[in-house]
Amino acid sequence: MPLPKRDDNSISAKFTKDDAEQIRAVLKNVGLAEGYGSANDFVEAAVRRELRRVQRKYNGGQPWPGIPAGGLRPGRRTREETARHEDHHP
């Protein structure tokens, strides 16, 4: 399946050393056979699978309305936000 064309939106992610090494190992050992030309291709494919999973689980399989860049508060959640979230989702 061809990958969708990338646009100017970007989201960065950080990985543990072990996960980053495993991503590189996948690329070296089976990347081309699996259709991954880069770490970014691999990560994008994984994110698309996870997006479909949570859309099926929480939104009837449909995408939510998109949120443009700048639409989320930057940075990690505060302890208060994390505690409040855990109170509502045991």
C-alpha cells in the first residue's frame, strides 16, 4: 500500500535507547522487505495502525475531527492533570 503524501505537519517523538536500537535493527534486517525506507516510515506505519485501533475502540471506527498544529497545550501533563485523568479512567 503506498504511503500517503507527507505535508508540512510534524510531531516529534522520543524513544528509549532500547526502542531506538530496535527500530534501527528492524530497518537493517527487514526494512526493505517490509517496505520501510526509513525510521520515519516505520514509525508512521505503527502510528497509523494505532490510530485505527483507538478509532475503532472509542469512536465507532471513525476519525475524530482533526486538531491543527498549536491546538494542544505543549509539554507533558502536570501531576494534577495525570491524577485527574487516572481518577476518570481506572
